[in-house]
Amino acid sequence: RRVFVLGGSAKPATPEEVLLAAPLIMELTKEEFDGAILRPLKFKLMSSPQDTMGTLAAFVDVLGEADKGDYVDTHLGGGTNLVGVALNQIKTESGMVGAAKVMAALAKASPAKGAVAVTDAMAEELRDSVNSGDETSKIGLCLGLEAVARGLLSLADEGIEDEIWTELAEDVAIPALEDVGGYDGANSAAPWYELAGLDPPPPEE
């Protein structure tokens, strides 16, 4: 629980401190996670979301390493809404890097539900940001989608795969990134093409 400290002004643990606590985090039961961890986590996500992104990403990565990534499944949306909080942060200049790490961590920890939730959410927001001309959001969302694809590719290297990824790549991520076009879109789409086993289109002249 100290990782996310309940006190109003206290900062959450740094990602490095989370790694020091990894042996304890790996022992967490689902009941302990839902009971003891969620309240301070929700509090921190509401009171200082930007500061909490790096901590959350490291925490979720540790859960994934311990094969306990499914703990996050019920908290992707709903009251905790991990995806929604990260989505708000990824559209800001100061929050996008940390939030992209959270999106990738959620996808890796929960390779079916998590991957679908973060990819769907970011692709939809990306279309909106392209239509509205919101450059900051567009850059953050491209960054996040690329981070998710690279995270899933790293799982594939470890022999973990899910057939939903090809569908996500072909039907959700690639079309949204192609709408962005230009360097950002092409760059972020590249790992999705790789994930789907497709050749990326030749660069535009």
C-alpha cells in the first residue's frame, strides 16, 4: 500500500522503488490487491494522476511478471478506470510518456482484455484528435499505440501470443494510424504491421 501512499501531498513511490518492492508485490493475492491496494491507487489517480503514471506502469509490469496480470482486468474501466485515467494523461504534453508506459503495461499484463481495452480507447480518441486537429493528443496517442504494439511484440518474443492481436492490428490500430498519415502515423503503425505479419506500405513520396 505504501507504493501509492494515501496522504494528500505525499508522492507515490518511484518506479525504482516499486522494483525494490517487487518480491512483495509478486506475492499479492487478488483479495489483497482489490482490498488494500485499490483504495490508495484510486486516490492517487484522482489527486495526482501524472505523478502516478510511472508508478502504476512499474506496478502493473511486476504483476505481469508474476503471472498476476489478470488482477487488472476488472479495473480497466468501471470505478477504477485505469484506461480512462491513462487516456486523459496521454493527451497532455507532460503526461504522455508515463501514460504510454501504463497503456503498454496494461496490454502486456492482460494480453487479451487489456490489449483490446487500451487499443480500442486510443484508436477512437486518435480519430477524434485527427478530426479536431489536436496535435498534442495526436502525438501522445501515436506514442501510446506504438508502445502497446512494441509491448505485445516483446511478449511474442517470449512465446506468448493471442489471436486477437492480429484483429486489433488490422481492424483497429492500423486504420486509425493510417488516418493520421505522415511520419507519426507510419512510425507508430510499423510495429502493428509486424504484429499482424503484414508488410507496411511503402513510404509516401
